[in-house]
Amino acid sequence: MEKIVMYTDGGSRNNPGPAAVGVYIETLHKQFGHYIGNKTNNEAEYEAVIFGLKKIKQLAGKEKTKDIEVECYLDSEFVERQLNHQYKVKEKNIQELFLEVWNMMLDFKKISFFHIPREKNKIADKLVNQALDEEERQVKLI
């Protein structure tokens, strides 16, 4: 069995507003930043987890994924507590994202979610801001 450590972050400028995700898969030494359009902060946090899990599945291959344990570290305590069933998921748009994560969990041996302080999530946070800055530059060019 293999264990993969992943750090995720999602953010939006304004809330809702232009949003991006950042994913650092420490075990595989892979980093991804991706603009996702207009979203709330919480939607972006969920989208980051989903994006990261999809990347792990893509990199490892569908068959190998069943033997992988993933530790997800995120700086959104709210989202971490929802994913660990400590908080209810009330908003319909968040319920859909929660279910997407929940369904993806079936593809892996185990997925655990941990809250970390923002200072320990610097790489994923940087990737979010880089993706947002790049999108802003592209918009200004138009």
C-alpha cells in the first residue's frame, strides 16, 4: 500500500469572485495551480480537493489507486470539518461538491482530511495566487 500526502487550497478574490485552486502533492513532487472561474471560497476549497484527487488518480493509474491512502491537508477548517462529518453541509452547491468528494473516496483505499494552519500550506496558497494573478493578466490583455 502506498501513502500520498497532498496539500490543497482554494480561494476567491471577493466572495464570490474569480477563484483558483492550488494542489501540492508532496509525495509525488507535483504542483498544480488552476483558475476555476467565479466561485465562493468554500466552493474553491472543495474544488481543490477534487482537482487533487483527480490528479493523483491520473498520475497513479486507475488500478493502482485502490491501494493508495491519501492524507489531505487543507487550511479551511470549515471544509475539513464538513468532510469529516463534524459539520452539516447545508448549501445545495456545496452538497454537490461534498458528494463528488465522497464518491471519489470509493476509488481509493483511504482518504483522510486534516486541518492545518495557513502558514503550513504556503505552497498550495502560492499556487492559488499565481493562478489568479495569471488570469488577471490575461483579462487585462484582452
